Amino acid sequence: DRDVTGVQTCALPISTTSQGLESVLEAHGASRSEAPGMHIDLDGWQPSGAPELLEISVLSPATPGVAQTLLGLFGVAGMYDEPMARHTVAFARANTFAALGTVDGAVVGGGLGLVSDGTLGLYLIATHSDYRGRGIGGAVTERLMAEGQARAASAAVLHSSAMGLPVYRRLGFVEVCDTTQFIWQPR
């Protein structure tokens, strides 16, 4: 099937989990969360530009402090720092990059990008709560998209939070599927 955007869609439910995995995850304290999966074609896409005073740097996610900074922006710093730092060092061996947005030297937004087989996956895009509503999340996303284009990505995909949905729609992303995540937060 094809939807109105021309993106290939599937009429049948698809799962990447084994039978029974969801109940095991829930039994161990993980909670189910639904999020829209989104897509944009990068061929011919052009960024609209960052807000004034915002500087965005692209760097390796293995750069010391980057993983912790992104986790802090996303609101999950602390107990995840060590595993995420190890993960990002391994992740950096792939075609992965981070974008950090700063205002007057303070990090106010960031995110991760991974290019694989011509598709840019976008992850952990967040804006510091004191700076939301100023176009920072959109600008960081566009910087990641531009970097993905430079690395031969012709499309970008992400799953969105409710807060990010209007931002991604303004950037041209369209909803193409529902995604299920299982989130575990220790007590």
C-alpha cells in the first residue's frame, strides 16, 4: 500500500518482538508506550535556519560529556550515564554524530543521528526546559538532517513524543506508522 505521501506503508500489523516478549517486559516493570513513527524525504530538502544567537556544533557522540549532556536534556541523566557512555562510544564507530545547540556557551538542545543504508535515524532530540518554544528543537533536528544529507542520507526517520510532534510536522515529517516502546524506570 502507499499512503498520500507516497511512502510505502503496510496494512498488516508488524512486530519485531518474539511472541510473549511484551508480557515478559511488562512483568519486569517495563511500561508500554506508543509513539508515531515519522518520515521525511531529504532529496531536495533545505534547512530553514537556526534562531538568532543559537550555535549548533556537530561532533562525535563519543566526545567526553556528550552522552551525559544529551541524557540530561532528555531528563534521564544520572543512572543511565555509564551505560549510555559505553553505548555511544560503540555507536560512534558507525556513521553516527551528535548535534549540540548552545546559547551564550550553555547547551540548550541536542540530538543524535545515525546514517545507515541511506536513511538517517534521529534519536534523543531534546531542548532544555527553559528554552522550549524558541525553535531550538527544530533547529537541532534540521542540523542533524543537513549532516545526514552530507553523509548520503536520502530520507530521515524518527519516532516522536507528543511534545515533538508539532515541531516535526512543521519540518515536513509525516506520520507513517505507530511504534511501540517499552520503557523501564527503576523505582
